[in-house]
Amino acid sequence: MTSAQTLPDELWLHVFSFLSWTDKLSARSTCSHFRQLLDKSRTLWREKPKTQTYIYTHSYSQVSTVIVRLL
């Protein structure tokens, strides 16, 4: 069990709810556990990005993967 998995998923989802789109994308790319949690939670991605810079700070494949999984 990795250190990220020692905390309950509900706690991680609560923490992620305070992050911006770009921060969620960054967290998503840190480990597979975070990617799975963020990908399965559609409510965390409902907020639209406040700026267009999120596409420039993250690769297009990261952003498109999240968008495709939400559809």
C-alpha cells in the first residue's frame, strides 16, 4: 500500500475539491491512485477553468483525456 492509499478516498476527494483545474491536472499526473480517483469523480471537473492557460500548462493529451472521460 502506498502512502497515498493510507487515507480514505473520500478524504482525498474532499481535498481535491479545493483545487483549481490546473492543480487537479497536476495531481492527476502524480500517481495512478490520484488519476483513478480524479477520473471517477465527475463532480470535481464540473467547474469550468477560470483561465485558458490550463491548456498551455498541461499537455493536450492530459486535458483531452479528462474531457473524454467526462463525456
